[in-house]
Amino acid sequence: METNALYYTFSTIAQALAGGFAILAAFALFRLSAIAKDVADAQEAVRGLTSPPFDPAWDKFKKLGTDDFLRSELPSAELSPAEPRVAQLRRGQVALRAMPVLRRRMATALVLTIVDIAFSISAIPFVPQLATSCGWSTVIVTLAVLLAIISLGIFAWLVRAITEPQW
């Protein structure tokens, strides 16, 4: 294989994945801040619907969800589903489920991206030796490209977590 082609391949993989992940991370962090706001609003709704201490009520809400929490904590209250605090609780319930999923997918994307970038950058000093061995260069380039394809698949998985409508 030609030396320049190997240099371009390894450097392009590293740059493209770094840029792609940076953009996705910005969107994911923006989404996480919206999720955190929904959780904070749900905490305020729990405070507005219950009496102190609020921590046990919040823990119960996290465990039971909106409907069971309202039945348990306010059995005689007739709250309309259109009531703003009920809407806050519903958004908070969805946000509490969404937050760990998004964080887990972000972490997975970060780890795989770092591995591929590190692999590609680590291969650059060995380009002169790889250029003389068609077998080894094919194996190393194939591995770098496969890792990049896997990373792109994880990026798509992360985009799905960011854009799912129920979150």
C-alpha cells in the first residue's frame, strides 16, 4: 500500500470520529440539560403536592411512577391530568427513565470512539513499515475501518436516544 494513502486513512478516521463525537456530545449534553430540568420540575411538583419531609415522597415517586404515586400519596385528591403539576410529574417520570439510557449510550460512544481514535493515531508511526507489507497494512486498515463503522453505528444509536419523541 502507498504510504500517503495509509497516512490519510488513519488521520481521516481519527479526525472524522473526533468531530462527529464532538457534535453528538453537544446535542446529548443539551438533551441531558432538558432532562435534568424535567426532573427538577417533577421534584418541585412533589414538593407542591406533599408535605415535608419531601425526600421519602420523591423516592416513592421514583419507585412508583406518576399514577401510583398520586394514588398512594393523594388518594382523595381529584387531580386532572391537565393539572400542571401532574404534567410535570409525567415529564419527570419519562426523564428519570431517559437519563440513564442517554448517559449509558454516551459513555459507550465515547469509549469506542476513543479506542478507534487511539488505534488510528497509534498506527501512524508504523506507516513506513506497514507500506512495505501488504498483508499487515490490509489487516490494520481493515481493523481501523471496522472500528470506525462500529463507532458510527453507536453514533446512530446515540442519535436515537437523543431524538426519541417520548423523551
